[in-house]
Amino acid sequence: MIVARDWAGKTYAVLGLARSGTATVRALLEGGARVTAWDGDVTKCGALEDELAGAALTIADPATLDLAAFDALIVSPGVPLNTHPLAAAARVAGVPVIGDIELFAQARGDLPAHRVVGITGTNGKSTTTALVHHILDTAGIPALMGGNIGLPILAQQPLAEGGVYVLELSSYQIDLTQTLDCDVAVLLNVTPDHLDRYQGLADYAASKARLFAMQTLPHLAIVDYEAEAEFDVLADAPAGLNMRFIDGVPLPADQARWPSLQGPHNAQNVQAAVAVAEALGIGADDIARALESFTGLPHRMERIATLGGVAWINDSKATNPESTAPALAAFPRIHWIVGGKVKGDGLDACLPHLGNVVRAYTIGEGGPGFAAVLRGQVPVAEVETLERAVKLAAQEAERGDVVLLSPAAASFDQFRDFEARGLAFRAAVEELA
């Protein structure tokens, strides 16, 4: 695992014991720190205590303790800094509130010489992160993925000299990071999301823009032109920082040659990944081979079956309309499964692409509202559940059509997470075969 010598002898409080939280506790203990850990799910506390019996670990709720006794409070990205009382108490006590990405930044001086790529944006982060990693792997350069893509970076083994760490970073993670100086930092786009945590869209954009403010010369910022024009995301970047606009990066070949990178949204993802690869010194031949061999990510425009000439596409990771809109633009005849726990209002981002929709099948808590928006523009079936949507779409889709699960909403009304929703879709499709 990745540890810093500077942690030795210090005392930390860790709030949240999901994947990144438990990895953080283990890394801090390995680095010689004392840790007090807590999670609202006390079963996680007990499991960690049993696993690490005898270590310098205390299980206790930091809210009941004197926070001034800690060198830092480390919280999971899911802890809302704007409303959580413990975050407010830590600020009053003068205790830094940070996350595991900041701990990684602190550990960089103890790692073999390396480079870091940080990738943020409302949509496309996971695909671009995985694509950059695949290009590096194709070129024979040691690389690791971590961060918001679901792989805790501290739990991984340090790379050999010359390696590249590729980090997907949400705005929440950037909020908890103070010193991550990325060799290459990428902002793909800024569209409305997570506005319950921010004062407005400009505040959300400013959170992502901090990735550039933490950079030093002669590092590189790769930026969405619209984000820079609307939100001035480079305003706090150091003067003279190298910069490249994503839309100015030429595609290296016809997009049809990349079966897992279809649609206009993936064209932008490719442009960003190519810019990163070129900045890292990767040659055109390696980039071309990687784009053609990239298989994509589970739950992101994932082709799971072709039955009777009908393609079934799992895009469960599309949890907001802005993320779904490019998927609707990618195919000419779509049977669209949409709905779930709605994050915002309406489906405005999707409306320009309804000409590609043969029929919509609305599911979940947001189904009735989405049906009301869509009715009169496309045929709509209010089917409530994913299983019913799959069965009806299978009856109605014709050869050459696409059945697309791209919900434009979160999953938490009916599923544990978007992954569980995608797996349920796969299982329902497999029952058709």
C-alpha cells in the first residue's frame, strides 16, 4: 500500500468506512499513525476492529471527542462538508478536513519518481480515466487507476520509477484535497449536478477548477473550452501554466474504428485522452492501437448482448440527463429505459435527441414525472420496473434497433447503486436468450 513517512506518530480521525475509508485506516496505521475510526453503520466498525486487533486503532465517534487532539479529520467524499456538523466542528477547532487523495499527495515524496494525471468533469470521467490507463498499458508504461473510479489509491502497491497514477476525481474529492499537483490535469465539462452540495453551478465549477489551482509550472491543464469561457476555470491557476483546449485536439482516426467509443461524448473523451497521452510522450502508433482495443467500462455504454439483431446497451452509470443525452445521440433507433431517483428537474438535456427514440419505458420513483415530460413527443410506456421494461422492449424492438438503459437518474429508489442496476439489467436480458 501507499504510505507517507510523515504520518508516523500523528493522530487522525477517519469518518466513513466504505472502500476508501477502510483503505485509509490501513494505510495510516501502516505509516505509523494512531487512528480513531467511525462509521454510522456500526457493523463496519466492528469488522474493522476485528481485522486490525492490536493495531493503534480506536473505534469511537469523533463527534464525542475533542477534535483539537487530531492532526486531521479524514472524511469520505460522501460526507457533505456544507451541512455535516462534524466538518463544521473541525473547522472551528482549526483541524484540517481532508480525504484520501490528499493523503496520497502527502505520500508522493516517498514514492519512486512518477507522474500523476488527474481527471475531473461532470460526465465522462470514468471512461477517460480508463482509456488513459489503457493507452499507458498498451505503451508498456506502468500505470495505476484510482479515486472516484472505485479503486482506493492508498490500497495499491506503489509503481516502479517512471510510472503514472491516473486519478478520477469528483468535485467532492477535490474539495478534500489541498496539495495534489497533477502533472496533467483534465476538466472534461461542467453541467448541473450535485447542486445540493454547492451554492450554485458557478460554485460547483469553482470546486473542479481547484484542480488547476493546485498545479505548478511547467505542468499542463487540458480544459473544456465551454467551461473556461463560462466559468473562467483557469482564473486561479498559476500564471504561465501550460494549457490545451480539448476541442482543439484532432481525432487520430475515424471514430467508427473504435467500437467501444461511439457517440459524440466519446469523441470528446478520446480527444482528452489523446491530449494526455501526447503530453506523456506516448507515440501515435501506441495511441491508435489502444483506441481500437479499448473495451470500455461496465455500466457505461456497455454492449451486453445482441439478440435477433437488437443491441442491448447498459449505460446504468448515466445518473443525470446530461450524461444520458450523448447516449441518445449515439444511435438512430432507440428503445429507451429511463427513470430512477431524480437528481434535478426535467430532461432538458435529452430533449434534442428524442428524434432517435422509438419508445421510452419509464421506471422507478421518477418514472411518472419523466413520462409526463416525454408524452406527446415520443411513445411512452410507464412500466415501473426494470424487468418489465426489458420484457416489453424485447417484444417491440426490431432488427437494427438498440435497447438502451440510460436512466438519467440515480438508482437509490430501487437498487443499491448504479452497478446493481446494471447487473439487474444484464440478468433480465440474459433471461431473454
